Amino acid sequence: MSLAESNISEAVRSTVEKTQDLPAPASSAGAYLIHPLEDLRWNELVGWHPGASVFHSAGWLAALRKTYGFEPLAFTTSSPRQPLRNAWLFCLVDSWLTGKRLVSLPFSDHCAPLAADPEDLRRLMDALTAELNDWRFRYLEIRPTSPVPDPGSCRSTQTYRWHQLDLTQPIDAIARAFHRDCVTRKIRRAERENLSCLSGTSEELLQSFWRVYLQTRRRHRAPPQPMAWFRNLLSEFSGAATIRVAAKDGIPIAAIFTLQFRDSLVYKYGASDDRFQNLGGTQFLFWRAIQEAKEKRLRKFDFGRSDYSNEGLILFKDRWGSQATDLIYSRFTSKPQFMKRKASEGNSAASRAARNLLSHLPEPLFAAVGAALYRHIG
């Protein structure tokens, strides 16, 4: 038994085994349950479907399972004897602390249902809502890139801003769209300071990224993802994952973590040393990443999602000439009491005190708390 398999709880196993095939009822809501990492048809679907993203990829799913024990599942209207023409991907999150739910998809900016046919999409949604009670979940969460059919059940939403940069333009046109003071001059400052840009997947680069990442998470009073998560992403994505580190006189001052998927380069994690912000290390790394993506003839640079409360981050991404759209997450359940959320949730005095305490923990304990928490908060 692999480490990933051993991390999956017995409750998850029993749920997965119990629903190996969802029988198609007399209505049009029939669907089948598949396991993407074991189904040979999955990579083919992700390879051709226009709505597929890096978060649908086997590498992302394998890293989720290996790090956190989240079991990937997908619903489809295609029978086991047919090629996959559609699927809606989820992970089963089963936590004694936060409950059992289906999430599409943990730690992912978005995860669109792979169904170009509106009728297939409606059937998948009908099947999901029909199964919600039988699986006894607290809720089902979806993170689509565009609106999906509303099943009429109780829901709450959270909205993010999603930025993408069109790389089909000439590189000079891309650069001219940068904000003169906050991007272009920062890049020039980094070049005058002779910042070095090291990129790759080595353990040394991972350690450099990790040190700056821990500083950043502490500054934001947020728990860090475990080192194992980044190591597993590097392993599962092979050459499609890249760490870039900007250094001044050998000292790492900024770092970004990107993933390549088809014609896109996706920025997923970033970090910086606050003492060197004026040197333009972060802008320098983004510019290098954009140049390299352009050289590879990629078509998009994905800046990822931003919480609407983080106005500074949204403004930073706007200043690269990127285009922004909204990502709207929805939660569905048949039990309304689970969906009641206070407007002050996450901003209470107790929450602020906990974040403040977290930021003062010794580094080993700070990292350990993050590793423990992320198994429950997918």
C-alpha cells in the first residue's frame, strides 16, 4: 500500500466503494462515478477539452492525494464502455474537524465542469444534487469559470478576481502595457541592482523558495502549505513545474512557483523578503517568466485568483496589462443550517488573535501547524 493510499481514511474508502457506479435512474440525471487517477480515459479528456486547466491534470490530482489524502472523483454521463465526453471533477475531503464534503477542487483557483453540451451539464448537476443527501455531506462546493445551472438548493457564494495576460501579442506590445512606475521602473531597478534569476526544480531552489515563502506567510499571518506539497508538485509535474528565485548578492529576496499546462503558464505561489521590496525582485521574476513563456510560444500567462479584500494584489496584477474576470464559488446543501455564515466570519477578535499568535510561533512549529491545518481546510 502506498503512502497516498494509507492516508485515505476508512470512511472515505467505504464511501468510494459504496458509490463505484451510480445507477442511471429513469430520469435524465443518470451519471457514473469514476476515479481519474485510475481511469485511462481521464488524460485523453483533459488533453482535448477546451475547458480543462492545470487543476484538472493528473499531476495536480496526484499531488493533492499524496500530500493530503484527498481522493479525486469525477461524475460523468459516459458509461464505462464509452470514451469520456464530459466529467465534473471533485475531491472527497473527509475531516473529523471540518466534516465531509465534495470540493471542486481543493487549493485550486477554479475547476470548470468539462461539459460543452448544456444538456450534459444539466444532467451532471441533477445527479450531483440527487446524490448530496445519500452521501451525507455537509455541502458540495463548485469553483467554475462561468455560471452553471442553479439546482435551487441553498447556497452561499464567494467571489475572486482572476487575471490573465494575452501572450499572442508581440513582446514589445506586452511590455508597453505595463504600468510605467510600478512595473517597468521596478524591472529596470532590478536590472541595475544586478539581481540574479535562478530557475529550475533543484532541492537548493526549493529550500530558497521555502525560506522566503515562510517569511511571507508569517508576514500575512497565514499558515504555510507544507514543504511536502511543493515537493510533490515538482515531482508530479516533472519539467512543467518551475521555481524562480531572485537573489541579491546570493541572498534570496523573491520567489515564484509556476506550472505549465498546454498553452498556459500558471503563476500559483509567490513570496518576497520585505526588506528588499524596493529592489523590484518580484517584478523581475514575473517579467522573466513572461519572456520565457513567450519564447515557448505559449498563449496565456495566468496570474491566478485574488481575494476581493486584497485590493493591493488586484492592483498589482492589473498593472501588467492583464484582463480580469470574476470567479464565483458556490456551496450547495439540503441542510440550510450548514450554510448560515456571519458577515464577520474570519474577522472576529478570536480569529485575529489566532492569526497574531500564529505569526509569532517558532519556525518549525509555524510550519507544523500549517501542515496539520491544510488537511482539514481544502
